[in-house]
Amino acid sequence: MRDKHLVLIVALFSVLLLTPSLLIAQNGSAGAPPAKPYTTPRTPWGEPDLQGTFSNRTITPFERPANVSGREYFTPDEVAAMEKSAAGRNGDEGRTRGTRGDVERAYNDFWWDRGTKVTTLRTSLVVDPPDGRVPALTEEARKRQADEAKRPAFRGAGANGRGTDTWLDRSTFERCITRGLPGAMSPTAYNNNYRITQSPGYVAIQIEMLGGTRIIPTDGRQHVSSSIRQWMGHSTGRWEGDTLVIETTNFTDKILYRGAAENLQLTERIRRVGQDELEYRVTITDPTTFTRPWTLAIPFINTGEDMFEYACHEGNYGMEGILSGAREEERKAAEARKGSPR
Amino acid sequence: MNIGINRGLLTAALLLAISAAPRAHHSFAAEFDANQPIQLRGTVVRVEWINPHTWIHMDVKKPDGAVERWMIEGGTPNTLLRRGLKKDSLPQGTEIMVDGYKAKNGSNRANGRDITFTDGRKLFLGSSGTGAPRDGRDASEK
């Protein structure tokens, strides 16, 4: 039994070492002789060509689950079980009627597009720290979070600001503004599509969820003045070999990413690891929030599909429903207080 | 032995499935009331094919014969389009049953936990794949 496991582990690591892209191996070249190292194609003007339409949907967990603690990779059997479960799911499993969770999941999986594949054998999208978990918050950040909880209307930017006094209490995602960074580059329940286009000295990343396009200059320019603060920060890019490296700073304090805001600094690395796959890595640094920098690695898989517009404000009845729902609940509560004997 | 392993894997898969429960771009639980389950039967009036979510408008005949107009919040059009659905896929007059939760604000709005045709078939559950009518994953489609 132990030998069997050893063979499996050796086989698994051989696959990982020999093929630059696991997915391509699965899709066709499995069994073929070891391919030549992948050569990134060039644009007509000689820069590495990252262009295409990609999706980062995946069922790979964001953080490493406790039941695979200490393991960097799933076994093929585990992956098969996860993918089978994801493909067969229609949204009714584990749902109890009359609960918040049941309401939140709305209809069945037809509505969602979060994928049915792991897209990487890794047990988490967090690849550093080595335990696959987001590092602890600093004491300063914990104190800040506690203060924000006392002022629910302060920021509607993150998990803490879920009040209903005003639309400002709601997240910038619900408000159709942006998911910020690296939120906008991370997979969510649907619309996980991205289109990359390039021109000499520029890379553009169009994001389907909530819309918007990141324009990243690669001409060596510096960041704008630190007094200029933006929802998506300010990005500058450069090529290191075949890898696009994007440095982003100058974030606003109006949006939170896991407790981090204006002091957030991101280093993203994007490279093509095969004809149909990009490797996207982002290192998240904020010494005022996280006890150490940490890194996500997310595969971006070529979809061959079109992008669609997501004009989020077109009919955001949801916001109206959330706020008017809260007013109605307050009215009922006030009535109940009036009616109840003292 | 094998049964033990499979159970472990299944548990792992289920845990992952639950922890990765999808979220809409806004909180459905903030908009609709878990304490107000509702069942509606009526006919489709129109489908509002809009972002961030589609809405199915339907007429519901009450026991006294009066007709009430209801709105049911659905998925995002981008995903539905990729699943092969179009604005006119659910024609006017189609009879449907909705089992869902009523809006907290007291209006005639609800989310559809389950939407079925009157013969019991689930709406948008036409294949063994993702639930899409023609997603290519159902062997019978090949």
C-alpha cells in the first residue's frame, strides 16, 4: 500500500516537472514524448505575447483546507472526487430551507459559473506562506478592524462594512464600483473572464466582472505622485524575460482587501506557460496589515470565448431591495416595540 | 479499505463544495427573507434581460381570482448566455412554479430557490452536466 502511494507521488511530481502546463497535458499531449520547453510567442514588435481571452474559474480552494494540511498537492484521486462532485452538483446539496445560506445560494448551479475543474493540483491558491494560509493580521490591523466594526457606515468596502443604513455601507462589489485589487483578478462565482491585449509599451487587461480595463504601461515610467489615490491603485509594468511584472501602489482608503487599504502594494507576475494557459502570481505586501507578504498563484486558462459586457448598474434592483428591506424590518421592529406591553 | 478512502474523499469534496459556496455580486440574504418562504404558480409575462441579474416577471392568480404581478431574481445574463439561454428562451405565457423567499421590503419580489415547470421538470436543468440545456457535457448531446 505504502509502495503504491510512493509510485503515485513520484508519478505526480514527474508530471509536474516534465510539463509546463498540467492542463495541456490533460488535454492532448499526454503520452507524447517530453515536449521542448515552451517558447513564449512574440508580438510583431518583439514583446512576449500574452494576448487572449482567459478564465480563472477554479474549484481549487483559496486557502489550504485543514484536511489536507501539510500537503502542497492533491492526489489525482482527490481531484477526481472533487471534480465529480462539482460536475454533479446542482445547488441543492447541504442546503437547509429557511436559512440565510439557502437564500444566499439562490437558485441552482445553472446561475453560477465557478467552474468544475481544479485547474491546478495545488491544495490552495495561496502558495506562500508554505502552509497555504493567509498570514495573520498585525496587531494594528486587528485593532483597526475592531474600530471599524463600531462604525459600520465608515467603509462599505469589505466584510466588516455590511450595515444597511446607506448604500455606502455596502461593499464596492454590491455598489457596482469595483472589486479592487487583487480582488478583480481573483475568481468569484461567475463572469471570471479576462481579455489581454497589447500594443507597443502597453498591456491592457479587460475584466468582465463589474467591467473595467487595466491599462499597464511597460515603458519604464514611474508611479504618479503618492497624493493620487485610486480604486485600482496605480500600476506600472516591465518585462523580466518572458514575464510581465506589474507593480501597483497608490490605493485609496475607500476599499479594503482583507483588512488592507491605502498601504497595499502588489507585485503581479504573468507569464504564458503554454499555448492555452497563463500563470498569474500576485504578492501582497502591507506591513501595516499582514505579518508577512503572501502570494497567490492562479491559472488563467484560454477560453476561446468572447467577453460580454457587465453593465452592473443597468438594473441593480438588489441594492434598492437590500436598503428598503432594512427600512421595512426597522418599521416592523418599531411597531412591535410599540405594541408590546411594558 | 476502499470504502474508507472513498468516504474520506467524499467528505473532503463536500467540505470543499460547501466552503466554496458561490456568492452573487450582492447579498441575496440581505434582500430576501429566510423567514418568509413563498410558493408561487403563474405565467411568465417577460424576462428582464439585464445586469447584474435577470428578473422573471410573472402573473400569479390568487384564490379570489385577482392577478398579482411578481418579479423573480435570476442569474446574470452573461452566464445564462454562455449556457445557451436567450432572452426569449422562456416565452410569455409559460406556466412555472416558484419556490423561494419573499423580499424583505414587502414588495412582490422573490428569489427562486427552485423554479419548475408544472410537470415537475426543473427549469434550466436539462442535462447531467452543469444543469445547462446544451453544455456539451451530457453524453446524449454527442
